[in-house]
Amino acid sequence: MDSIHFFYFFDNMSLLNEKIKGISLVELLLLFILLFISIGGLKFLNVSFNFNYVYLVIIIYFILKFRNSFFEFKQDLFEIFSQFSFKSIFSIVLLNIFFSYGMLYLSNYLVQIVNLNGNYFGLFFPSMSLNSEIFGIMGLLSVVLISPIVEELVFRGIFLNKLRMIVPTTFAILISSLLFASLHSFGSIFSAFIFAICMAILYLKSENILVPIFGHFLNNLIGESLYHLDSSQILFKNNLVVAGMSILAIISFILILKFIFSNWNNFK
């Protein structure tokens, strides 16, 4: 897994990334407040509401902000495949997938021990969703495409950059990752936290928001594919498969930690 040590600093700073850093946090927070007020109003009126609409509104907001940035977007997209190894990004994502399954196994075991009831494996955010109840083309697009775009722009592009202005980068990574993880349910919180740290490292090393978006896209695509292909839940019911996946999860966690700590000292 030495291939995960693949980073290069770009010779030219991303102009799109500079525009992302310039987005006002107050403006974004006001948008969130308006959205939640609207959601509350709809619930008060007993109007059915799909949380995916929130993502669509945020996507439209970013489209408007970057409406004149097609050249910068094209340049950053090219940089993913010219400066970064697809194999290396895929390796990091795959390690996180194995690790997230390990956390789900552990959570399932803990739930059985304490005899808890309820859905502890679904996610409030349709991210890293191995248990998504969303079906159909639009639901798949939401989980695989829209969620990675929105979550990376918000948590890495906005929150991480703004936090770096007031606290050391290492603390900014931890805080933004905790915020991301807090929106996930029991069984996914820790794996989401580790995943967020990996995406933050990808972003900071590349100065290209499309890199973590691409990694997040791969993560959700693989996770959703495994979920739909495993309709009989062999990954959770077959003891031999569970044992094998658990071993892979432990190995993956060790390699992820090696990846994180090998890059951690580069941040101040």
C-alpha cells in the first residue's frame, strides 16, 4: 500500500479553490438558517418534505457562486488525473470502505449486547450510506453525486478553510471532521470521522476541492453498489464473510492511520 503516499504540490494554485476560500461563512450560515426555517414551516403545515431538496438548493447556491468559473473547474478536473494517481485515491477510498464495514460490525455487535432498538445504521446525511433507504435513479444520484459535492464544498471547502483562519490546521481538520461525523448515526460516526480526516488531507495536499469530491464520489458509489448487490445481507449474516471482512477492516485501519500520521506533521 505504499502507493497511498502519492501527493504532489501543484505548481499553480487553483483559482477555483481561491474562490471557495472567499465565500462568506455568514452568507452560507444565513442560507442554512433560511432552509431550516423553511423545513420547519413545511413540517408545521404537515407538508411532506424530502431532505434531498436541501442539497439541491445548496448545489444551486454554489453553481451561482461559480457560474463564471468553468475554466478553473476544467483545469482542476484535469489536475486530478494528471497530478494524482487514480489508483492511489482508489486505495484510500477502499481502505475506508473496509474500515466502515468493520465499524458497522462492531456497532451491530454492541446493539445486540445491550438489546437496543431502532435504526442505528442509517445516516442523517446520505453519505457513506451502506443502509440507504433511498431508491430510484434520483435517490442514487443524490447519494453518489450530489452528497459528495455538497458535503465536500461545505465541510472541506468552507468550514475547514474558515477554521484554519482562527485555529491551527490540525485542529481545523479535527473540528471540521467532527462536524461531518456528527451528522451520521450510531455505527457510522467514527468511520465518518476517519473518512473526513482523509478527505481533508487530500484537499489540503492538493489545494483542489475536486480531489476529495472525486474520492467521496468513489466511496459512495462503492458503498451503494455493495448495499444493493448484497440484498441478502451476506456481508452481515455469513460468519465466514464477517470474519474475513473484520480482518480486512483491522488491516485497513492500520494503513489508514499510517497514511494520516505520515501526512499529519506537514500541517501546522
